Amino acid sequence: MPFHPDGEFTRRFAVATGTFPAPGYLGWIQLESESDTAKTYVLYFEPPDAPVAGTADEFEFKERYSSADTRTLFIHDSAGVHEH
């Protein structure tokens, strides 16, 4: 799943895009931890309470941060932790 900083002027966004694992899933990105040198976000998925027919939806989640923030971004998803 691509996750990349993107933006303009004084605002930037960490953006996660992809396709949910199955129909009816919900998801979000959330800041897990931060230090003076790094910020780590987690990509979460929540399955539906009951099976849902159809096809899985695509998603795009954004988390805004300052363009002055030069810390390294780490993304934790189902494939592991990725540096960006």
C-alpha cells in the first residue's frame, strides 16, 4: 500500500491509499508514536460485524502535518514497518 508525504505550502499530508481486504471493512491511519527524529503511523482495518456482499472499496486516508516537520515517517501496516 503506498503511503507517502504529499502537500503544498505549509501543510503536508501523509497519505495511505489502497483497497480494503474485503467488502464492508472500515479503516484509518493513526499516529502510534513520535520522537524528536521520527513519527510512526499505523494503518488499521476493522472487519464488518457480518459478511458483506460485493467488492472491496478503495481507500485514501490523510493525516496532516507541518511542512516544517522534517522527522522521518514510518508506516506500520500488515506487511511490516516502512520508512518514508
